[in-house]
Amino acid sequence: VQLQASGGGLVQPGGSLRLSCAASGFTFRNHAMGWFRQAPGKEREFVAAISWSGGSTWYADSVRGRFTISRDNAQNTVYLQMNSLKPEDTAAYYCAAGSIDSPIVAVTTTRTVAYWGQGTQVTVSS
């Protein structure tokens, strides 16, 4: 199983970034997917999740209305569109997958995630 995240970078407050996570080594369309983030000195926290079909999405209160999670099952890729970025969004962002046929809730807590990708750094600063 591989989850390859990309798209991070340095952006000014109010700016936008789009993260991508390319999956391989498992049947992507059968797994709920999510994004987490971890700032220096803090615990990894949930950001957004999407069901296997894309029909359901969940968001952390801190990003709801600014971030959008989506997926393309034909391309085995999950995305995180981040708008109106704030300095407090600065963190390493991690892609996550639930176990096969798991519900979306499985990718909303770190202890129930089945697979992790490597992080991509997002820095929001002027």
C-alpha cells in the first residue's frame, strides 16, 4: 500500500492550495479516505474525510467552509482543496485510508486509520 501526498508549499494568508494523494497497492474505490495534519509540538488531528463513493464528507470544525475533500476513483486519487488559508493551518498534512469497506468514521480518528501516507508540508505565512 502506498499513499503519495503532494501539493504542499508556502502560501500567504488568504491564499489557496490543493493537495493530492495518489493511492496504489489496494482497491482504492473500496476505502474511505481522509486527511489529517500535525503541527510542531501538537498531536495529529483530523481535517477531512470522504466515503468510498464520495457521497459523504466530514470536516473538522476548524476547516469547514474553507476546505473541500474530493476523490477520483478512476485516478485512485483523493484531493484536499484549501481556501482562505490561515497561519494556524500550518502543518504537515497526511493522507489516510480506512480498512476495506470501512465507514467514513474510520478515517476521522488516528487510532482507526488503516494506512498512512507521508506528509506534505503546508506553511501559511506572509
